[in-house]
Amino acid sequence: MTENGKKTIDLALNRVEGDLELKIEHEDGVVTNAWSKGIMYRGFENMLKGRGARDGLVLTPRVCGICGTAHLLTAAKALDMISGVHLPTNAMLVRNVAMMAEHIQSDLRHGILMFMQDCLNPAYVGLPLYEEAIHRYQTFKGRSVVRTIRMTKKILEIVAILGGQWPNSSFIVPGGVASVPTFNDIVNCTYIINNFTTWYEEQILGCPLDRWQQVRSEQELQAWLDESDSHRDSDLGFFIRFARLVDLHRLGRGHGNFLSFGQLELPEGSAVHGHRDGALLLSPGFIGQGQAATDCDQELVTEHVTYSHFVDYPGGLHPFDGQTQPYVSPYEIIKYSFCKAPRYDGRPAETGPLAQMLISGHPLFTDMIAGGGPNAYIRELARLTRPAELLPAMKIWAGEIDPEAPFYQSVREIPDGRGYGLIDASRGALGHWVEISRQKIAHYQIITPTAWNGSPRDHDGVRGPWEEALIGTPIADPDNPVEIGHVIRSFDACQVCAVHLLTTDDHTAGHSRCLRV
Amino acid sequence: MRPNLYWLQCGGCSGDTMSMLNADSPNIAEATNSIGLDVLFHPSFSTLTPARHLRLLDELVGGALPLDILCVEGSVITGPNGTGMFETFAGRPKKDLIAELAAQAGLIVAVGTCAAFGGVTRAGDVGGLGLQFAGKDAGGFLGPDFLSREGSPVINLPGCPVHPQVLIGTLSALVVGKRLKLNERNAPLEYYNMLVHQGCTRNEYHEYQIEETDFGQMGCLFFHMGCHGPLAHGPCNKFLWNNRSCKTRSGIPCFGCTEPDFPQDTPFFETPNIVGLPINLPDGVDRPHYLAYKGMAAAAAPERLKHRQPKV
């Protein structure tokens, strides 16, 4: 398609939480507009309606294979709320430790197996770091890849010890957890955490956790990088060097709105303290374009469908009033995604580790963002280093589990009522809004992190976060738009986005090449 | 020449891919390298550029590059009204691509319950089908008589997700040309001739009908808590999950996720029963004899079990 020198390409993105395609409009080698299309509809919300009150605990982990524990926890929290149950301390500890294990595997599987694979893109053949990238990140062969596969499955053994299996267990139930770990189980979890931490320090960081935690500004990050070969040679060090080589910090700015539902409840009497004063290790909140973080109020969440393949309603609806009536027509010209458009206080918001770090007031990321807004580099840096924030608390919490104390407060029947579960899953804010009536699910609405990040336009035509983040992205080669891959993957679009080029016009003429170092 | 493999993701959650990453001894990297499998494309791991991936698909669909093994993860979405437009690829229904690749593949593996039987996706309003089954009914998307180029029906590896050893073991057999014997649902007997119940550490509770009626009581989960272990076929208690445990050992009922009717219509965590005895008895069991046996077994239950002394 050519119109006034503008060209469009359609890119199909493959991913865990349903396939996505992007339509990109570009002119003179720069993206001028973007549309993010969810191209798969599986109908979980309608599937759940009329089923047993606890069925969300089994079905919603199947929404997403990489963050099923997060869905399970969110579903259970909604039922906790409806039941009005007070959780035993052990239940909070087990939930937290299992949740953190899932986050850590996700951060590193995404970072090392999926994000860093872009370093091998043919566009980078001949760059100084290319040979090193192959050595580290080649599919199923690279040194870092092989070790990451080995260690991420080790950390997941914790979920199996505490909850039977990963993925897709249903051990978190309203009132606590169904499992009754023994002393031996808990001590095994601690050994796994210790071994994993040692590996994470050696390979990913190249330094002890407490050295990394001293990095509190961009300047200190530079000092850290220059400090030793082990810092430069770690995966984090390589990421920083590569990011600078390809100007990753110039990609993927976006709206600058951040949302976190917060997560990891602090049990009473625990030695772990939150980043900000509050009941959670990582704080909930919203940051609107450079403003200070405000508290997060779920009543301000709405979903729009003007541009989504669902039967229209005006404006946005709160998830308790949400409607999910799929609608596709071969003659459709407005609607382009099976994703609804979630908005917070009417605004699109990005979510994920970076949002979490900023809202929790992490000094390094607060400093970096002040220097030029969000970008693909900072987003991925937050993801690769999030385990450093989680591992110390995880170890303490595992040690605080008391095998002699209760893990479950009995909830025999789920009473009628409405409730919600809000947490930060690995990719960011996740919410389930549930209504139970006569032991059955009367209403179920789910907003996933990818729905936030990959949202289409809303009722007012405002782009979703990664649609906006793509604007201004240079495309050196429309046949191989690696820059778009960097931007989308910096949001951790669930899985690698296998970007397939579908239609192009003649793109040999009229495109200025993007200059690269 | 090394046999090649193309991995296609359809109507699913990628949980089978995640499960595959948990494989141990060998892990997925060791396995593909040591059995010499040439993975042409996997959506999560491949580094093919978009243009090269499209060219690869053209070569496979056109037959220029013979495809040895096609792995399909996720169900075939045929809705709404048979159009398949609830899941598209390149602007057309994904189901068309599935059909084109299936027509060329030497062998086809349905990875996970969605691809085998429709699974969770079948329970929705999207017309989700398995490749050669729709729930218990033979047929599915490709039809009951479909045979892949090497004369085999689709090899079903159900499980939500598939157990990683089942996947790697099956691929290891296929790569060396070994044909695994299949059951009536085209799943390898090697992995699906046993019940999830077999090997469960709570078997003795089952034996003497020491029952759990609420979470955490450490009894058998079959009679009240909705456990499908004695009905569901799979190696969960033989191989264990993540090298450590499985749901039934940890006090979570088996949901029968390897079975064609998963997810069942009845509520989870509840056993449909008549006067305290499950409507669905263990696989192949005769009701009158089972009733008599259970009555006697409960009376014979030892005190150490009644008091849950084993703590398993």
C-alpha cells in the first residue's frame, strides 16, 4: 500500500498468550503509525460463566502457559475476597515463594532465550559483538541458553515441591494452599534458592547480589560495568554493551504511563520489608507521564471495545460490568484486535518489571527514566535484574514457612458475592473480576498484562502502549524489521514474537537507511 | 540426513512449550542435539527472520522441502460458524495453514490435550477441535481416516500440559524410525496405558477409603475432592513433574487433563457421587464388587492411616 510516500507492512507476531500481528505504517525509514492486533480469541470469560465457583482455579492458569501460577493466585485472591477469609501466614509465604519462582524463570527465559536471540539477527552480522552473541545465545546451543534452560527448570522445582507441578497446578485455593509441605520440602526449596542465586550471581550479574544492589544511578551503572571483567562478561554486561552498540535506548519510548497492581503480601512478623511502606513487597500504583506515583484504585480500570472485535458499547466498562461478545465481519474496517483496550483513569498504561521498579521507587530506574523517558533498554534491564530484587526476600520467606502451622483456613462453600484479585504477574498488572452466585460463576473478566501493553486504540482513538512505543522507530530493512522486534520484546510480549512479513510493496526505493554504529 | 521438525502453535497457551523447557535428563537442548533433530522452526526459539520464515513455509507447503515431523500445539479454532476467523495467520484462517502442513508432513504429533482432543479451547465458544478428535469423538479437524505421508494417524500426546518426558521420548522414537504402539485414542501405550493413580503416594488411603473432605487433610482425593487419578491415563506418578512431585501427591486432585473430555462439565474439586460413592468409578471397575470391597476396606482401615500418621 502506498499513499503519499507512506508504506505499510503487516507483521505477524507469534506469542504465548495468543498470536499478535502488527500493522506498521512507515515513511522514509521511520514508523509513523502502528496497530497491534490480537488475532486469536479463545473465549475464557464466556467459558467460565455458569461453571463451578472454584473452576477458575483450574481453567485460568490455562490462559497463559508461562504465567499460570499468577492466574491461579489472582483467581484465588478474588475468591478469598468473596469468602472474607483470613489467610494463615504459611499460606501467604507459600504463595509468595511459588509466585517468585515463576517470575524468576519467566524473566530469565524471556531475557536469555527470547530477547537476546535478536542479537543473532542477520542485520547484526559483522558487528563487533556478533560472534560473541552466537556463542552465548544460539538456539539450544549457546552457552547462556543451555545454562538458562538448565537453571530455570531448577527454580521451577520449587513450585512442584510446594504445589505439585509447573506449569498448570491448582494448589492455591481460597483460604490458603491445598498442599502441606514438610520440613524436608521447605529445606529443599531453600537449597534450590541458594544454588540458583549462586548461578544468577555468576552468570547473569557477574557479581554478588549486594554489589548489584549498590547500583543506584546510571552513573553507578557505568562504574559497575567498568569495574571488572566479570561484570562486562556476564549476560547483564553483554546486554548493556550490545544495547549501546545498537542504540536500544533510542527505541520504544511510548506514553510514559505506568501501572502496577503490586504484589507479594508481607506476612505479619516477617523479616522482609516492602520497598515503600505498605502491605506488599512491590507497591501498587500509577505513574502518569512523569508525575509522582499515586495509589492504584481498581475502580478506575475500564475496557474499551471500539477497535476490538466485540459487540460495541459506548466508552469503557469496568470489568464487573464488562461484556465479551465476540464479533467478526469480513467487511470490518474499524475493529482490528481480539484484545480489548484496558485503560486506567481513561489512560493507556504500560506494565511490567519497569513499571514495578518505578512505582516501588527503585533508585536506579527512577534515575534512568529521568534522563529520557522509558525505552527498550531500560525495560529489558529491569526484567533481567528483577530476580536480584526477589531472591533475597524469597530465601527469607522460604525459611519462615512453619511446617507445624496451618496452611489453609477452611472455606467450604464460596458465598454469593463479587470480588477481585489483582497482582503483578511476570509481565505486569493482572486482574480477575469475579461474581459468584449460588455456587456458580455468574461473571468473570480477566485483564492480562499483555492486554494492557498490547492494547489496541481506545474509544477516543488513543493508541495502546506498544503501538505508541513503535512511533518513530527507525526501520533499516522492512524485510527484516529487527528494531520492531526489540521494541515489542522489551515489553516481554509473552514469548518471542516470530515476526513474519506478510505484504509489502516495493521497498527498495525511497527509504533512507537507518544509520547504525 | 537429520530429520526435520516444524512446530506450529494454534489455539493454546504455549504451556506445552513451557513444559518442554522443563525436560530433564535430557533437557530440550541436549535432546535435540543428541538425537540429531533439525528444528526448522519453533515460534518461541527460532531466529529466522520474517521473510525467511515465510519462505520456509512456502517450501514446506509446496513440498519443495519435505517435512518429516509436524508438531502441533493448541487446538484448531474453527469458529465463528466454521470460518476459522477467531484465529488468523496472515489474514486468513490459521486452520488453512494447519491443513496445508498436515497434507505434507511425514508424521504429525498433537502436543497436548488441545491439539489432541480440543481441550480447554473446545470448552469455549470458538469451535476448538483436536486434530483428529473432538472430545471423545474420532474425526476432529482432519477426519477419522486421515493418515500422514508415512501412513500414520496423528500421534496424540495429551496432557495439559504434555509431560516433557512423553514429548521427548516420543520424538526420540520417531527420529530413529520406531513406531510406538498406540491406544484407541492414538496415544502411545508406552505412556498412556497406566493411570495417574498408579504410583500415587496416597494409594493406601484410597485402598482403605480414608477420604479427604477438605483441603490439607491428607487423605484420598477421589471420593469427595474431584480427583480423576483412577480414571485418567498418564504417567504423572511414574515420572513425576519437575523431578519432584505431582498434584495428587501434593493434595491437589487430578483433573483428568489427559482425557478427551477435559475440561469436564462438572465442577472441579468435587466428585459427583451417589450416597458417598463416586458415579465414575476407577477405570474398568465393576460397581457391585467395588461397593462390597470398599465397605470391607473401610472397616479394615488401620488406625495409623485414620490418624494420617504417614503424612504423605
